[in-house]
Amino acid sequence: MTKLSVAPSGAELKAILLSDEDGFRAVLQKALQEILEAEMTEALRAEKGERTAGRLAYRSGYYDRKLVTRVGLLELRVPQDRAGHFSTELFDRYQRSEKALVAALAEMYVQGVSTRKVKAITEELCGHSFSASTISEATAKLDEGLRAFFERRLDEEAYPYLILDARYERVREGGVIASQAVLVAIGVDWEGRRQVLGVEVANRESRSSWREFLAGLRARGLHGVEYVVSDNHAGLKAAIREILPEAAWQRCYVHFLRNALDYLPRKHDDDCLMELRWFYDRRDIGEVRRDIAQWVTKWQAKYPKLVAWVEENVEETLTYYRLPLAHHKHMKSTNMLERLNQELKRRTLVVRIFPNSASCLRLTRALAIETHESWLEAIRYLNMEHLKELKKETLRALAA
């Protein structure tokens, strides 16, 4: 069977872009149409008009379906088979975050806090204006699916690694615009795959908000956490000690280096921080401690405040040396989650100010699920056999 291409050729792309002032929308529409055709071919095990003994069913025309995207409204023709068995996940999966984005924009318009630009965007995306009842109906089903994902049980597998962080979004509540914290938890399971475990919105980062967030993960069955990475937020540290007392805590070294700037004069020697950064590329803890001692001797006279602060706090950033060497690069900071937060920031920039907390939570959760699904389909993030072997070696050493 000839493999069906699921993307326009280079010549087709060029022709579309040159002939249509709205070329990118046309390119995306062409690509998605090809995906639908490829899905049908795979489901039937036969291409259109192909005679083969392996054919499972026959095509039976198309039905029209519109798909909302950030480049505009796409009009697609969805293939059907005679038995009516063919279905595609393309729409549900692709539109989850799009629906959340449109809902946020539409709520702004309905509540009278939008601009003419917001009205133009929502009408361009969906082809019509909005009423409060329309928004309520559109978001109810979406919220149900998002809630189900973030209330799923976590006790089927253990998550030895947990990464925690927060970002802030501007939200309008009671006519007042304020920054609200979006709390995010990422876990790495024993297969080495990253999973989004929780996303919640809180008025601010505090011990109580983080405690409630972590307690919620525990209540859903989170267990087996051996190592937690986060920044140095006092409330978060206290919540980790209370809810996950069995876990070792790693202070994100990237945040630590940023904090170091607070203890340096505006004009300072760049070599000082550069040498501090180099500590985190060493292979073993003994080498790091020797380098720190030399660094302290070298810079103590010139930058006494910084050196005193580093001596007091640096040990919190070295916990990752308990892990296998192959895991150091990924587990010494919250960079994995920072990259997710950067994507959230890029995608939520369209809204700028959310009309309410529910709208903020809806969109950030929808985007987080997209990332979660892409992680599950990607190659594993870490080889957890290294951690298993390290634990065996530790047990053998204790028994000796």
C-alpha cells in the first residue's frame, strides 16, 4: 500500500502562500485535511479506490466540520465509512486549549472588559458573537474534562522525582486586577516519563496555598516521592517538610545563582559568579566541596556578604549529588518546569488579563495537558535503571 503523505509538498506550500493572502491558514487546513485522509486510510487498511483483500470497509463520502485555531476558522471535510465506525481524535485533542483560549476572550467580551480587538478576535475565530449563556454552555463540558484529568488517581504508580514551581497571571476579580499564582507539579515516574500531576490557581504563594496543593496530590494517591526540586520560597519549603517529610529537597541552583546577585554590588567581577556556576558541573560532591573552599578563600575579602551567604546556603543546592550522575543535568534545577511555564506565558499572552480565576485555571490546565500528552508520546526523559542500581548499591553498602 502506498503511504499517504500527511503534509503539503513544498510546491503546494509555495503555491498556497503566493496565491492566498491568508496563506498560513490555508496551509494548516491542507495539512489537517491530509491527516484526516491518512487516518481513514489506516482505519480501512486501503487507500481510496484501492482493491485489496485486506480492506476492512468502504468510504461513504464526507461531512463538514469547522475547527477553531489561532490562525482562524478552518473548514474541513471529515471522511466517513459505510458502517459509521470511523472516528478521529484530531478535533478533541487539538481544540482543548483553543476552546479554553476562546472562552477566556469571550468572557472578557461578555463582561464588558474587552477591547474592540478582543471582539474582533473572538468573532474571527468562531464566526459569531457571544452571550453569557453561550459561554456557560461552551465551558461546562471543557471544565468537566479538565477536572477529570486533574482529579485522576495517582496511586497506580510511584513518582520518585517531583518538581514544583509557580508563575503569576493577571486576573480581574471584583473589578480589581491582581496577580494570582499558578501552582504546577511535575512528576517523573519509574519509567522515566514526565507527567503533569497538578495545576491550581491561588491568590498568592504561601505556606497554606502550597500545603493545600500538596495535600491534594497526596489525597489523590501521590506516593513514593524521594526527591523534590523547587525554589527557596519559605512557604513552599515548609509545605514540603510537612506533606512530604520523607523526600530529600533540592534547591534549584538557577534560582540560587540569581539570588546571589542580591549580595553583590552593582559593579562586580563577573568571574566571581562564573566560578560559582562551575560548581554545578562537577562529577562528585568531594570535588565540589574542595572547589567551594578555594572559592571562599579567593573572594572572601572582596565580597564578604556574598561569601557568607553562599557558605550558609550552598549545601541546599547540592542534594542532587545523591542521585545518579546521568540524572544530575535534569534534576539540579526546575528548568524542566520553567520551560513549561515559558510556554504557558507565551500562550496566555493573548489574553493578558484574565476575566476571572476560573478562566485562568481553564486555559493553563488545557495547555498543561497538551504538554503532558506530548511528554508521554516522546522518548523517556530519564533512564530510571540508574536510580534503581544506585539504590541497590546503597543497600549493599549498608549491609556490608
